[in-house]
Amino acid sequence: MIKNTVTIIASSLTVILTGCSGKQNFYHGYVYDLDTRKPLKNVTVKECNLKPLTGSTDSTGYFNIENNTQGISDLVFITTTHKQDTARTVWSQHGERIEYSFINKKPDTIYLKKL
């Protein structure tokens, strides 16, 4: 009985520590038009760092770009038909818990305003 309890606790602790320490290796999400709520294709998405990785949205507005940096970077969304926008991917309000966008398991969404 005690051996089984110890095994369950050790397994649970391993899962928790592995899940918390793993770095997300990609950014992903959707880009839509602010007014029409329709997906925007061919929007360039790039990291804000010295050697940014870039990608673009597909016909559903979805993008997925690699994150091979040592840290997490903001994302810039560029298109010729809409205003350029920058999204923060990590923030904390008043020193409380840290929030993430575009780097968690569920893809996030950004809406761009037409020029």
C-alpha cells in the first residue's frame, strides 16, 4: 500500500515538473480582420529579436513559426492591407502571475485593423 502511494506521488511529481519546465518550441495562432472577423492569409508573422524567425498565415488565418531562441519574443504581424501590430507573448500585471499568448497549447487570436 505504501509502495503504491510512493510510486503514484513520484509519477505525479515527474509529470508536473516535466510539464512546467518544457519550453514551447513554436508560436501559433490565428489572424483575423477586425471588422469582418474573416481570416487573413499571407500575413507575415515574425519574432522581435536580432535573428527573427518568420512565417505567414494560411487561408484559415493560422500561423505556426518555430521558436529557437533562448527566450520568448514578442510577435510582429505585417501585411499590406492592414495596420502592422505587435503582440506581447508574455506579461505580468502588478507582479501577479505570468500570462502567455501564442505560446501555450491553445492557439491565440489577433485582430488587425484595415488601413
